[in-house]
Amino acid sequence: MLRPIALALLLAAPAALCADLLTRYFPGKTEADVAKDFETNLPTFLKERLKDPEKPRIQHTVNKREVWLELQDVTPNDLLFLQMERHGLYPDLGTFGYAVSETEVRLKLADIPPAVLARARCMDYRFRTIEETVALAFWLASRGDLAAANYEIAPLALKNSLVKPDIEAWLIGKYGWPAGSALDAVEVHDLEDNIDGTLLLTKEANAQRLKDLDKEAKDVLKALQTAQGGDLKGKPGARKNPPTMRLDHLKSRLERYGKAYGGTLTAENKATKKMLEDLLAAVKADLDWVETQGYKADRLAIDGDIQACADMWLVILKADPHTFQVIQKAADACTKAAGLVDNGRKCDRKDRALRAAQLWEEYSRLQPLYLAPYNNAGLNYMAAGEKAKAKACFEEVIRRTTKKELPEGEKAHRDYAEARLKDLR
């Protein structure tokens, strides 16, 4: 989630413009002119970026849900995006991967917060000219988001010693800090999306930032305790409450908490540090337990005891219920234990088939672009005699494969779904 960096930065009083940065890159223009030109040329700029290897992506709220969107077209009236869904993950980053779906979202440029648009990769100073980055900062400041302007232009100052004095002078002027103030490079971190950033601030401004950030630090610490289940005394596999997020993602956030909130009163408190250590130790122990028990469960299947294997994976799932790899293992084990026969028309154990179907549906909720889990859920529902639910699963595959020319893998899943729907008639 992209959050305001600090309320104090947003409320800083405007001050006299710094002429150096303006005259160096935009001689003869006012800062307001540059900001207006930037906004006017945004549609053309974004349309050109569609030719880049990676299309512009933004994080935006759609139907009260924050989602990733990838730009597909720029029209005279709006911007056409495709909504992105979770697709795989980046284990080292503790974040999910995303891929485009077929869901279209149209937005007017004016409806997208400037700071959100600025975070699109195509706006990164590494891929833009100095003039473009400076114009972006001017535009953000003109729209009342000086914190975002600082966030976007500070990295350029740190990488380019020639322009650094001009950028620092511009920021000092915009914030109204005393002329010649020393600015420190302050590292900031988005805990949820694992994104690093930099701000140029005076010591006093950073102290205020940390003060404003402290409430969030408290709230996040409490949320991490809740996410672990609030049970540090229980043993792995026998905690009172299950975690409310993937264990590996929880581990990542606990490890990066200090990076995001270091310097706040909460983060520097000894009790907080001890709590973070204890939470991290518990999560690591749970992850080790899940891995060890997973090996044992797979060994049971190899030895031919598929019922015991299914039972064990269901126990493991309670310790890590939001990790789709664990869900997949449990679903696959229950499918095998169900003993599907006659091409899925019957099964030996209805309870196993129903549990497998529910787990495949849960997998689909977490990774909606994969088609196989919908078919797997439908097959298990069909074997259990739940024809209406089976039909809904197969029809979801059909709904998600409407393109005229399907990749071979998607076509195979669609063909399978169509065949099973015939079996249900």
C-alpha cells in the first residue's frame, strides 16, 4: 500500500521558489508553467511508455479494493488499464507476483492521485531525463504533495552531484527551511510492498517525521502480533490460533520492521525489540516445523499410506493456512485420498473429495489466474455428487478463457472444462 510519507511534510508552508533549479533546466519559464506543461503532456508521455518493455503500472483503489493496474491504452477521454491479479510470488522479497487479467478498468487521469502516478516505474529518475524528473517534482509540488515531490527528486540529487545543490536549495525553499540548511538523506521503507525510498530532510523535519510515524509503528506492531496468532508460548503445530498471513511473508515483515520504523519511539523501545525477536523466533520455528512435517507427509504417500498423508497435510495446513503451496499439497493429498473413479463421476470417500474441492477453491482465490485449480475443484465436487458446485467451477474456466486465440495450456484447460460439463448433463 502506498501511504503518505509524513503528515508534517504535506503541511509544510510554501516558500519562495528556488530560481537555480528552474533556470538551469527551464530558462524563461515559471515553475507553474513547467508543472502545467507536464500535466498537459502526460497523456502523450504515457502513450509513448506503452512502447517500453514494461508497461506503466499503478496501485489504485477499484471497488473499495486496492489493486495493481497495467496501462493498455490512452484515449482522448480516459486511460484503459487491465487489472492485475496475484500470480506466483517473490520468496526473497516477501511479496506476491502479479500478472494481467482480462478485467478492464477505465480511469480519467484526474482521478488518479499524483503520487500514485508518480510511483509508476516509467516515472523513475533512472529511466527519465533530468528535465523530466525535475518537471515531475514541480508538478507534484503544484498539486500539494511536496512529500511525493521530495521522494521522487531526492534519489536524483544523491546520484548526481552537479544537480544536488540546486535540488537541495529548491526543497529548502519549498519547505520554508532556513537558507543553507543541511539536508540529510533519510531512507524510508514501505513494509507492505517492500519498497525503499529516500527523502532529503533537515534533522528537525526528520524528527517530526518520526514522531508522526510512531502511531503507525504501534499499529503495525500490534497487527504483526495478531498475524502471528498471539501465541508465543505454544509449540509449532499446536498454537492456539493460526496465523492470518503467509508465514514466510510474516517473517519478512518482522525482519524489515526496523527498516520501516527505525528511529521511532516504538521501534527503539526495548520491549518492542524483544517482542519482535520473540515473534520472529516463533515464526521461524513454525516454518521449520511445516517443512519437516511436509517431508514426513510426502514420505507417507511414497510408502502408500495416502489417507495418513492427507491427514497429515491437513494438520500442517492449520499451521500455515494462507500459503498456497501448502494448500496445494493438502488439496492434492485429499484428491488422491478421495479415490476418484470413472473419470471423476464417483469416489471412494466423499468427505475427502469435498475437502479437496474446498481447498482447490481456496487456492484459486489466492492465485486466480491459474486455471487447473478450478478444474480440480470441479472434478472433486462432481465426484462428491455436488453437481451445481462442479458446474460453477468448470464454467469459471470457460469464463476466463474467452480469447479467440488461446495459448496451448489455456486451451487444454478449457477443453477439459467443456468435457466435464458434458459429463454433468
